[in-house]
Amino acid sequence: MKTIVVDTLNNENGSQNAIKAAYKWAFENPNYTLILFGNNNDLKQLNINLPHNIIFKHSPSVVTKTSNIRDVLKQPSSMLDAVEFTKQNDVDALLSSGDSGSLVTITTLKLKRLQGISRPAFMPLIPKQSGKQFLLLDVGANTETKTEYLIQWSKIATIFYKSLLNEQTPKLALLNIGTEEYKGPTIQQEAHQILKNSNNLFKYSGFIEPNNILKDDIDIVISDGYAGNILLKSMEGAYSTLFTLLKNAFMSSFITKIAALLLKKQLKIIKNKFDYKKIGAATIIGFDKIVAKAHGRSNEDAFYSALNQLKQIIEARTINKMQKYLAEIEDNNE
Amino acid sequence: MKTIVVDTLNNENGSQNAIKAAYKWAFENPNYTLILFGNNNDLKQLNINLPHNIIFKHSPSVVTKTSNIRDVLKQPSSMLDAVEFTKQNDVDALLSSGDSGSLVTITTLKLKRLQGISRPAFMPLIPKQSGKQFLLLDVGANTETKTEYLIQWSKIATIFYKSLLNEQTPKLALLNIGTEEYKGPTIQQEAHQILKNSNNLFKYSGFIEPNNILKDDIDIVISDGYAGNILLKSMEGAYSTLFTLLKNAFMSSFITKIAALLLKKQLKIIKNKFDYKKIGAATIIGFDKIVAKAHGRSNEDAFYSALNQLKQIIEARTINKMQKYLAEIEDNNE
């Protein structure tokens, strides 16, 4: 029996989407137990009989962001209860759609790290121009990153990628502001030298620049947390501004309105394609349990997909593989 | 008499665009002398008689990039000659469309810095959603940035902005991965505390995130060179991918082709609007002379506009104002 803990609150569209998704998913996956944290009243309003493999725990407080991020550890919340339960029990994975910063803080301070991993990393799947996806990490769990973190993340992200996407030897690159060897800050240069001489767990392709990241055939991009976050938010800003300007242009005359109508379907496909937040759940990698962060406005389908994604990661025995690999490195270094 | 030095080579479209623009501009601005560095053969082919206020210096070698960036100082090039001439003579400004990295390296190692400025910064004008522009610095002249650089750049960029865009008290913000006070790396946090308590040279608006940078009403955004470069290239990548996908969508059927035809004009306006490289010349700020970098594929119009931009900066006595302001700070600190 596998166990997934779900924080149903802290979603911008209320908690019932998570409950309904869990309800549907639990019936289809009787060999899993789902532990839901949320408000009993939300559950009652749905007027459903939970299957025996869902346990609902009443925890009615949402996370409130304050000026001190560590306050999330002091105030009661379903997120905090869900993480605490994950820590104390034999749980395989945790899913929440709550605030990323709060989830990173609580899990980092509560959950046990994988042996040999100094810091967890926030790792979304990013859609590429080709329609494929790549893993980008770290995008903000860390504001100051050391060289050794980049190397550690390269290894566990590779094992994760193999589990999720069945790729034998993924292509890995290091984010930088140039592809020449002399380019970039010290930690990128140091990590580059180490990765160049690394084993054949992945194919290391060297530095990659942000302007090529959506075009190149790369599976995993490693970055310090600050630059990774800047990258993600810069692309988000560029897309948003471009879509606003297109919308304004389309509304500018009768003719353009007709043209826009003819293109509506195609435009919607493109728009959805690049909303990376809708592409599955992001992972906070580095713990001895799987932690997934669904989009803050996740609907029932998004939660349902996230549960399937977690199932795949669990059944590929991803955490075991990471532990085994990290222990082997440890042995070789002794 | 004012003097502007122009490196006519190192442009992807050949040197004749720069020569033709200089020719036109020199006639209209008889109180300026233009010193052109380039290949005599290119000039001869144009078959024009240069006015008396253009001096052409034969320097036929282009910059070649090698694995060691400092090689640009050893190999002869029109860029190197142009910078050397600027250093040795009473020159007001230097214009080149050559490789940014080479231009930053040569000017940094050759030209005199303004008193009190530790490092030069690369500073393009970026188009916003509203159609206005903002100055972004540094976007890559520095890979490792100290807190004090951010403060110094805030001051000289403000004086530059006032000269170029006639704004009395520009709004300045600091790039970061969150707007909360506790967010971001140490240098951003330290700079934030100093800028909060700074004088009224600019209106300091606090942290700004890359996803809001094109929407907010900010005139100057200060960043470390690494994150600034990541931001610029991320936006470039997002625009490029989105335009490619739009193009593919427009070509997908007879109907969409018709629609695209109806929208052609509007789409072109949007596309040009966000090609920041076409929006005037970027400045390398921090020297006692003005250094401008035009786009690598500049045409005649782009060079002509760049010369007008330099004229405005020169006639606003921008360098003098920076020197005066920096000397005043120095006096107050004694």
C-alpha cells in the first residue's frame, strides 16, 4: 500500500477541486491510500461518501503570508499539518497547491533530506518550442547557491527525469550568460569543470543561454536559484506582455476582430502551451519523500493529473534509486 | 567643437551603413567632428567626398572572438584603434556596433573611469508595454557584482536618464525575485537598505520582479550583471519562440493565412516594438567619455539615430553633471 498526503486548502479556487480529484483517483487506484488535510465543512458540502482508501483530516486553516516567512511554521495550517504528517509517517509523496515560498520553507525545515544533498531545489517542467518539456532547477528555493549544490541537483534531477519520462540518458546543460568556457560567475565555471568530467549518468552539453533554452534539445537545465527564478519570471513577463499587445491589436478594428476570430483556436493552443504552471506539478527535490507543488489555481483535472504524475514517480521507485546512487558515490569517495 | 569617434567595421552588414549615416549626419551638424575608423576600400567604393568635419582613419581589421576575451587587446582592430584614439584625445563619445563583450573588455581596460565608479555597466533602453522605455543596468559587463556597484550605477544612470529623456525625478527599482524585504541575495538586500535611505535624486520604488518589469511605470531598473543578462536573454527567447509558434499557426491552413494577412501590419508593429536592440544604442556607462553600442546589424538609420542620441547626451553635458555629482558626494563623505 502506497500513501500520498494531499493538502486540499491553500488553493485559490477553494479546496473542493482537490477533494473531487482525490475521490475519483482513489477509486481507480485501490492500492493507494490518500490522506487529505482540509476543512470538514468543505467535504460535507460535497455530499459524497469517501471510499475506504481516503482518510480526511480536519485542518481548517489556510496559510497566511506575513513579512517573516518563518511565521508559516508558527501558525496552524493544513499545509503545516500535511507536512508534519508526511514527516512522522510512512508516506510516499506530498501534494499541495499552496504558496511556493511557504511550502519550500516548511518542507525544508521539517522533512529529512536525502543523504548527500545539501539543499532542496524547486523544479518545474518547462514546455519547449518543440512541444517536449525539460526540467529546470533551481527556480528559487535557494537565493545563494554553492557549486556543490549544482552538482548534487544534476544527479538527482537526472534520476527523476528518467523515472518520469523514460529517457535513458538525458541531456543536461548548465544555465549561463554565454557558452564560452570563460563566461559566467565562479560557481557556474567550477560546476562546468566538474560536470565535464562527470560519469555517464547524463550527457553533459555544457553551458546554455536563456535565449536558446526553449529551442535546444535539452532535458535538464541546472541553475542557481536566483537566476532560475529570474529566467522563469522574465519569460512569464514577456509572454504576458506579448499576449496583451496581441489582444489589443486584434481588437483595434472590425477587420482585425474577424481575423482574430479565425485564429482563435490556434492562439488558445499556443497560450496554453506556454503556461508552464499548467504543465503538471513542480517538484521540490532533495527530500527522502516526493514533494509536489500543483499550480495555485489548480482545478480538478490538474489535481488528478498531479496524482498520476506522483504515481509514476512512486512506482519507478525514484527515491530508492536516488538513495542507492547517492550511497554508491559516498562509498566511492571513502 | 564636439568630437564623436565611430568604429565603422565590426557590423554584421558591413561598414558602409556607418559611413553613409556619418556622411549625412556630419552635414547637418557642422559643429561636430566625426572621426571614422574603418577600411579605406569601403569608403572608396561609396564614391563620396567626405565633408571637412569627417576624418577617416584607415584601420581595416575586424575584431575576431577567440577563447580568451583578452586577446581582443592584442590583435589589431578598428575597435581597438577607435578606443585608443578616444582615450588619447579630447573626444566626447565613441560609437561601435561591434561585439558587446569585446567592446566592454577594451573600453574597461583602456578608458578612464569616472571618479567614484568602480565598474562600468552595460545599459540598454528596454521598451515597455506602454510604449515608453526604461534603462536596465547592468546586463552583463560584470559577472560578479558588489553592493556598492549597484548604488553607484543608480546615481549615474539617473543623471543619464534625466539627460536623455528630460524626466526630472525618475523612478528607480532594484531587480529581485520578490518584492518582500526578506527576499533575494545579500547584495540586493544590502543595496535595498541603502537606496531606501538615499537622497531625492530619484524616487526609489523598492524591488521589482521580472514578470512586472514591462508593465510597471519604472524608469530605471538596477541589477547585478548576471541576472540582468539572464533577464534580457530570457525575454528574447520567449519572444522568439512565441513569434515562431504564431508564424507556424498562421501558416497552418488557408483560413489562418487569410487571417494573418489581415493582421500583418499590427503584428509587424508589435514585433518591432520588442526588438530592444533596434531601440537606439545601448550605453556602457561609468567612463569619463560616453560609449555607445549600436546593434550588430545596424543599418544606416540605426547609426544616424545613434549619432543623434549621442548628441543629446553630449549637449546635456551629462558627463560633467555626473562628475559634479560624484565630486559632491565625495566632499560630503570627507
